[in-house]
Amino acid sequence: MAGLINNLLILLLVFQNSCLGFRNPLSVFKRYKDTTRSLSSECLGNNRPVISLGLTDFALDIRMPGVTPKQSDTYLCMSLHLPVDEEAYVVDFRPQASMDTVHHMLLFGCNIPSSTENYWDCDEGTCTDKSNILYAWARNAPPTRLPKGVGFKVGGETGSKYFVLQVHYGDVSAFRDKHKDCSGVTLHLTHQRQPLIAGMYLMMSVNTVIPPGEKVVDADIACHYQKYPMHLFAYRVHTHRLGKVVSGYRVRNGQWTLIGRQSPQLPQAFYPVEHPVDINFGDTLAARCLFTGEGRTTETHIGGTASDEMCNFYIMYYMEAKHAVSYMTCTQNINPDMFRNIPQEANIPIPVKSDMIMMTHGHHHEETKKTDDDSSLKQPKREEEEVLDQDFHIEEAVDWPGVNLKLGQVSGLALDPKNNLVIFHRGDHVWDGNSFDSSFVYQQRGLGPIEQNTILVIDPSNADVLDSTGKNLFYLPHGLSIDKDGNYWVTDVALHQVFKLGVHDKEPLLILGRSLQPGSDKNHFCQPTDVAVDPVTGNVYVSDGYCNSRIVVFSPNGMFIMQWGEETSVGKAKPGQFQIPHSLTLVPEFGQLCVADRENGRIQCFRSETGEFTREIKHKLFGGELFAISYIPGGLLFAVNGMPYPGDIVQGFVMNFSTGEIIDTFIPIRKSFEMPHDIVASEDKTVYIGDAHAKTVWKFTSTEKAETVIEARLKNKPVSTDSQKKWEKHMVEQASPGISFVLITTLLIIPIVVLLAIAVFIRWRKTRVYGADADHKLESSSGRILGRLQGKGSGGLNLGNFFASHKSYSRKGFDRLSTEGSDQEKDEDDGTDSEEEYSAPPPPPVSSSS
């Protein structure tokens, strides 16, 4: 028995050591508590660069420390040390920049920044050792998005120890007020091992010469690929002023497959690979830069000055973790003859307006600046050009059962932090011609508040009701928004109030406005329509409303800050004038708040900090009314219109936010839009529209498939080839990164309990059979069991061999009108229409011949 006890003690020691192996992230952050940066008071939130997000995750806020660039085309750099020694993985990037002040940003990973100053002029360089681009953000270009399950590995023995942020300030006229800029990027990092590791492949010409006056000059690059498979998901092109188009390809068995093609005179961010491409051992990677020597009187060579040229094609990829290589380059042309068969598109320049080229390269005609981005250059400012992946279509999810939910008039929709759909509806109350008098005072108080739960939380996949609240609180619900903490912000047009509700709180956390009292001062609303809450500052924006024409801003605790807006004058509506500001959406990437100006049939956008008008988006397809809008990161704006005039089509719209261009339109298949009242979209382009008259909610999805392929691989769906099966097996082993504390504890306790049970059973059995010899027999039996735990040799405790002896064991250790119209219900018994309202990847499996 003593031997058994000794071996159990060994197990307990292993358990204790395993538990100690899980370091509390708070201990990591405490080391950096006293090293926070001293920043300008104008840089809200930047004095906490490291933010804990739980046991394994943390956020890293990388910002300029309150700088004021003094001249246009200034490039400033700053560095931040990775605050952990262990390996970590960057899994998401969130830009913190406005296109009004920043032209573009680049984030590098390296080990030795070029300076130890708080920030420095990038003419001094970015890093003194090899640097890798991790992220790029450019005004009017889509942000870099990592696919699910993919991360950049940093820290540890081989990963970068520093992040270096480079910010290009194009036009500094925005700094006339001498304010300080704190632009940057917030990284989401995790200690959980990622199944797929991201990396960068740079193709670069080093010996191209462009003769003066030569109309067309090619610079070709090609290399054999001789490593484990990699999967491409983004690309970036770079030249100076003479570049016309850069194209990259995979060549396999003589077939050319496009990776990406872009004009280097457009924003030089990373663009998504339109059709995901995989690269296998034996493939060839090829790229061509098309130049012109027209306008030059001397030869142009590859180099780092403004008069030189460059030819760079960057590829962002991911690989299996065990084979991952973080950085690769190609500077050769191993087979010039192969370029005789390059697709003709590589020889056709992408047209860019001449005035856009001037704006792209800033005010100084030949001025560009050099960085250590593998000798890449940056381009100055441009205004209104954006390239977005438009290869998708929005269509109704016809199998979604939510369209059959029993609802009242649906007035508001939102998505909670878990991406569940939240519906705000009016139960058995309706807004009709008898609801208000001429002074906008609610006339049906005798009905009492709505007795049904007015807020429903819906499972987005099967439309099951997960939670409900809001009974006996509201009379005529209208707008709904959800802040980053999951609180509900709602408006009630009958009560003329705005409410902040906790998910499980019975009483409101905050109330703005006076109950049942319409007004237009700081303490009153008149039929407020919608709310938006800034995720950074917590400021609250209220659109007010049917009988006021303004946007009102409050602090997080409800203190009045400012307001803007006025009634629409006779004739054409001017900027800042509203005729029912009906719906709000924040555009954090650009620091703007956009308003659906309903009866003017347009969208107006303003600087969220100042209320300054920035732009208007209006199309004939909108018709006379535009009811609701929703923005998603990546530059997509969704909207839905109304039907006030004969011939107008009620439909949803997808727009490029920067250009205002309509990318797609969509309508439901089941039922028809009657008065779609609100819209909300998720980052995967799933769209929900709620209809006040049809009393229903439709779900629409994107036909784009890239993300579903990634999820299919992560979920270990079967594929055909042997290599894919091996990849799939590894994915099973990697699919659960970071075994939880509870799981490890369970796995360690189970064998102890089993051993104790066996010991008790053997002792009982031997006592009956052997009597006095029981102790000796028991020690011998238990010794054989623990012998398996310890292995054939002596000494070491080998739990792996013990569990591996069981066939079932797998070594797993490793996703709103004035009095002319309101939300009035149609009278089903009346043949006439009543007034409508009364008062926003990995490749699929391919054959070897593709």
C-alpha cells in the first residue's frame, strides 16, 4: 500500500506543477504597470496600452503619443515592446484612425526599432534588423482582416519582440487647430495556440532598368516554391510613379492562376485574394510590374529615392502551425521564357484618373519617402477612390424560420456582443392617427404600457427566443442600439424618452427626457427615433426626431454635450438640415456618425466629435424616403428605403461607404416589404430587416463563400486528396487551442480516482482470497499498474504513453415623420393605404491540375 501511496503522490505533484504552468495574465500586466506611456490628455484611452481580455487574451493599443505634424506628407514612427515573453498570436486588428487626418498606416514586427524615442521621423527608418509588415491601413481602402483560426506569431524565441507603427499624414490642414493626433491600431492577441500561422511572402525586382521614353517596360519575378503548402488570402502591390499595374500568379502545370492584380497608384493596403489560392511544393510564384518610361529623360533604376522605382508584390498567407514560416522572399526570375505565356491582363494598365494620381502622390510632385519596409515606399494622400471586394450578392435566407415569429410592429433591430439578433417591437400597441394630438402629446395613455416583452433575443441560426424583457415599460417602442457592454439603448416616441437597460435589470440604468412631455431643450425630446453609442468614448447620440430635427449628444452618464441640425428649408435640403432623422450608425474607422434623413431620402454623415458635416449619399433608387442604415467594418454601408411615391421600389442597398456607390440591392423572396423600418448587418454580411407593417423580420446572407471554407477546414470536413486528409488530421489535433484549466484538472484527477477505485477493489478482493498476504499482493498489482504509468524504464512519469495505449485516445492539445406620416398601422379593413407613419479564406479543395 505504501508503494501505491508514493505513486499517487507523484501524480499529485504532476497535477500541482501543471496548475502552476498556467500563469495568470494579470501577473504579466503588473510588470508593465509602471511603464505606461505618458501621453497627451487629448489621447483618450492611450495611457493603458495593455488591456486584459481574460485568462489567455489581451489587447495591445498601439497609438501615436499625441503628435502634431507640421507639414504635409510627414511620416512618423513609434514603437511598443511586446509586453509578454511567451509566444502570442495576433488574431485581429482594429484601426484607430480617421481618413480626415491619416493617409495610411503600416505596422511592422521586428526586434530592434530604429529609435528609442517616444516617436521619430521615419526618415531614420523603422527597424535596424529585418522587419515584417503585419498590417496596413489606407484611407479609402479595406482594412486587413485575418481569417478565422489564423494568427501572426510574435514573441517567444523566434517571434518579433517589438511593434513599430508608421503613420503617414498626407494633408495636415486638419491640424491648423494644433490638436494632437493619437492614431494607431488596436491588436487582439492570445496565448492560445492558433492552428494556422500567418506570414508574408515578398516578391521584389532588384535589377530592372526603365529606359527614358520607353512606353512599356516589364519587370518580371519568378521563384520555385519548395516548402509546405501555404494558403493565400491577401496581397499588396507597390511601385513609385511609373508603375501602371502589378500582377501576381501561381503557375502549376503550365496554368496561370491569378493571385491579385492592382494599380499601384491606388491605396497601397492589403486587398483580399478574390478567389483563394493554395501554393504547393513544386509550384512557381510569378509576378510582373508594368512600367512606362514616358516623361523621363534618363534611365530609371530600382532604388529608394523619389527618382528611382520599385517593383514589389506582397502576399499574405497562412500555413499549418508545425510547418509555419513567417517570412519568405523572391528576388529572381528563374525562367524568363515562361512569361511569354503570362495572361494578357498583366500587360493592360488599370486606368486611374490623372487628378487621382496627383492626389495619391500628394502636393509635392516628386516627393516620396523611404522606409525599411524591405525598401518599400509610401504614397501620399488621395481623396475619394476605394477598391472593395464586390464579389458577393445579398439574398434572403429562405430556410430561416424567424420570418414566422409572432411579433407586433417591429421598430428596432440590433446585434448583441454574442451576435444574437435583438428585436424591439410594439406588442399589441400600434401607432395610428389617434396616437398623438397636434402638440405631439400621446393620447392613449389609458391603454397602459405594453404588457408583452418588447425586447426579444433571437438565435440567429434557428430563430429560437433565447431571452426576453421589456414588459410594462413602453408605450410605443422605436429605436434600438446595443453598446459594447451589451446594454440596450431604446427610444419610446410616446414617452419622448431614451432608456438604457441592462440585460437582466428590471429597472432602467439611465433615462433621458421627461416622461410624456415633448420638447426641444436639453432635457426634452420630441418623438426620438434612434440611439448610437460610441464604443470608445461612451458618448450617446440621439436622433430627435419626428417633431425635432436634430442630433443630441450626451456623455455616458447622461450629461448634455452638444447638438446640431435644423428643419429642412423650402427647396433643396441643405447639409445639416433634417426631415426626420430616423436612423443612426457610427463609422468608427472614419470617426463619423451617419444619419438616415428619412423624408429627404438621403444619408448625411458628420464628424462624431464635432458634428461637422462631411458628406451626403443620395441615389435615385432611394426614392423619396430612406428609413434605416447600418455600417460594418471594412467599408460597407447597408440601407433600406420606403415607398412614398408610385413606381419606387422598396429594397435593401449595399454601398461602398467611401465612394457612396451602390454595390448591390436585394429584396425578400418570402412575403414582401411593406414598411421596412430598421436594418442591422454583421461583419460576415448577414443582414436583418424588420418591417413595422408586415410585423416580421427577414434574414439575408451573402453568397460569398470564403469564410465558410475556412470554417469547413477548422471543423474537419472531409476532403479528397491524401495531402488534404493529412491537413485535416492535423486540424483535428489543433482545433481546440489551449486546453482549459478545468479540462486539465479533470484529466489529472480521473486517473487518480480510477487508481483509488482499483486499489480499493484489489484490496477487498485480495483480503477475501489471500487474507494476511493481501498487502503484499496489492502492492504487487498496483506496482504493475503504475509501472505502465512510469514506462518500461524507471524514473519518469509518462502519462502520454499510458493514455496513448488506449485506442480511443487522441493527442489533442491543441469562430422614423412629421405629422404627415409615422409608423401608423395599415387598416386591414380599408381598401386604401394609410399614412406610413403618423407624427455591411482559405481556398476550397482543388485538384492538382487547377
